[in-house]
Amino acid sequence: MGVDALKVTKSKAVIIVKVLSPQSLRDTTMQMYCTSLEPKRGLGQGADLSVLTAIKHTLPHAKSLHDIGVRQLSTSGVTRAMIANFNSLQAGLIFDASHVTPGDNETSEQSPTTSDFNIRSAQDPIGYTKATPDPKFHGQAMRSSMHTEWIKSQNLEMQGLWSRGVFQKVLRTSLCPQDKFFSTRFHYKIKRKGDEFDKCKVRLVVQGHHMKRKNADGVRDYDDAFSPVPAAIRFRTILSLDTQLDMFTDHVDISQAFVQGDLLPGDGHNGNVYIFAPPGYEEDPLSVYRLLKPLYAMPSAARAWHTTMSAFLQREGCETVAFEKSMWKVTIDGHRILLGTHIGDFASACSNQQVLDAFRKCLLDTFDGTYEGPLEHYLGCEIARDLVAGTTQLSQTHYADGVLRTFGFGENLPRVTPMKPNTRLSNDHCDPSPKPDFHKCYRSIVGSLGYLVTTTRPDLAWSYSELSKYVQFPVKVTHGGS
């Protein structure tokens, strides 16, 4: 097949695809994939086919041109799209059209009025674009354009859990009346390094919101749930010391960190926690699964991992820094190592590379994980270090872009100031009964701003403070605001 031209009409843009293969193959292809989106002109040489024919294997869920992101473009937009597509053929990139969600005033049958042609790397999985959202549940993942990648990641997650001995199958008849069963689900997340695709991450999580510290019948599902993580200022302190003392940095990611911990004594009834089979996997009506390791979303899982990890670091001679229980230091052969631990992410620094390599090897010999190289991406932050100039720059460009896209502000023009000058919010703006969806959205926006404020954007502190005052009773206003 070959792309003949990119034509634009008043209603939509269409890519005309010509079939150059033999007659028999053309006939078969058209019978299988030709749709009613474009008029059929016969089955002869050079017959025009729908754009869906060209991408049927990569976007099988598409039912219309709107589903594949084809929309009306301005003349300059058409030119840019054609040039980008041509350049992609030369640079080994792939043309990709992303799905577009209709706006407030649009229906699913109407075409959006803005362009969104994407060029994705040949290394990216099929169906992925920068705007691809994370599936919220199993069914949505299986219906998404990236369902093949999600299935692979889902199987890898289950293989890892079985290999680490997380489950044990037991008969229901062997259980006590007081034993409880908890459902499980998969959590899906597209991991990125900056603007580049990294991997599809799937985690099996237990529905821990049903676990209670003390039930009505007096039976506890867990005892302790607290697990410390370093504040943003501590993370910046490590980067500052790295820069001033010319230290080398390492980033280690512990794979499935929670399940590498040990269950705490107070977890479950008589130390037993039982779960049902995860969605998409066959369930045996006569059996359930007993957890031998903490599973994600258990209230005590983070505490269990921190306890196991802390015991290892203490055996290696590490000690905590002041009152920060997730910041560690140790001196080996006269060289000090600084270590920050955030769940399974380890950021370490030392002035001697050999000492740092030996410590990392000891860590990875004890826990399964991967070496991510020098510290460049950590907890949603991009770290750019210039060893020659002796500087380190910390930014959250990708995180900020993700927040804007998530809440529908991706197309807004940037402003010089974080909030319109002289804006004053008051209780008069409050809605005593905000709509639940809007209330949830507002709280999410404020929380996302909070992470930016405490990490890299202190200039947003005033706006964040003002918006935080009305988290309980927010309302939309047509003046002021951020």
C-alpha cells in the first residue's frame, strides 16, 4: 500500500490509500476491511480504500475517522502534518493518530476543530501516543489500543508474583469462620522518562479499603500502616550535596518492592490474609489464595517493606539522618554514602564510584531490582547535571504537562503570572453542596499543584494557598482564578 495524498474538505481530512498489490489480494483485502466511511469505487487497480484499511491492524477498535483522530486542519496544519509524515519515513518514525475526546459542546459524531497529528518513535508500542491515558480498570485496558502491551505487562506481573511465592492456594474448607476474603484488581500505569515512553507497568493490588484496623467484631485486619518517605526538601538536599562535593549518583529501582517484604505479625486473622483470583483469571470455587507476602494496596504493605528494607540497611552499617527515617548514611573505606529511599526507589551518592558500585551490587544481590544509571529521573522530576560547570537543574516539565492534559488545560496559553493580579477569593464564592465530580476534580488539581510547589515551583505557593482554602466547598468563577 502507499499513501497517495492528504486531502482536506470542509468536514474532515482523509488519507487516500491506493492498493498496489495483485488483484486477488486487493479483492480479499477490500472485502475484509473496506468500510462505509469512504465510497467504494470498484475493485480495479488503484481503487480508493478507507483510511481504516491502512491502520486496521494497529487500531482495531476504531469505528470511525473520529476514533483515529482525523480532524479538520488549516492549510498550514496540513502542510506541517505532511512534512512531519514525510520526515518520519526518513527518520524511522511512525505516523500515529491519537483518539480525541469530544469537548463539552461536542457529541461523539461531531469532529473536533483542532489538529493532533502525532509522530511516535518506532520504539513505542502500537497504539501509544503522548496523550494516551492510563486505563482505570481491567475491562478498559483490554479494550484500549494498547491492550496487547497491557496483557504482556499483566502476565509479567503475575509471573513475578508467583516466582516470589506471594500466593498459596488453599481449600475453602480449611478456613475458619472468622477469616475474610478480599477482592483484587490490576492497576495500570504508563511509565515515562521525561517525554519518552519507558514501559507499561501493571500492579496487582488488593482492595485494602475493606481492611479495618479494628472490625465491629473486634478482629483486626492489620496493626500498623505508617511508613516514612523523605520530604521534597530532603531530596533536594541530597542533590545539593552531590553538586557541591562532586559526588557520583546512582538510581536503583526495586522491582515489586512490597512483595519483597515480610508480612507483619498483626496482618490478617491469625496472621492469614486471603484473596480472590484477580480479574481475567479463572477462579476456582473450591479454593482461594493465601498471601505469604504483602500485596500492593494493603494498608500495612508499605510498613512491611520499610521494616524489611530498614533491617537490611542496618545490617550494612547504615544509620538514619536525624529524624528522617527514610534518609540514610554510611561510611565505607573512608567514603560516605548518602541514601534516600522512597518505597522502592533508591537515590544514592558517593564521591568514590567504586564504593558506590559495590554498595549497589550488595543492594541488588539482596533485593530484585534494576540499575537505572545515574540519577536523571526521580519521582516525577527531571534532573540535568553538568559536571563540568558544577551545576544541577531540577524540573518537572513532564509532570506539569501531564497535569494540564489530565484536567483539560493542555491547549491553554501560558500566563506570565501564576494567578491573575488582585484576585481575591472569599467565602461568597463557596458552594455548600458542590457536585461530586467537580469536587473530586478540584481536590485533584489542588493536590497536583501542591507537589509542584514543594518540589520545583515555589512561585505557585500563593495560588496554591488561596485555592487550598476552599477545597471543601469549591465553585467555578468567571473572573480571577488560576
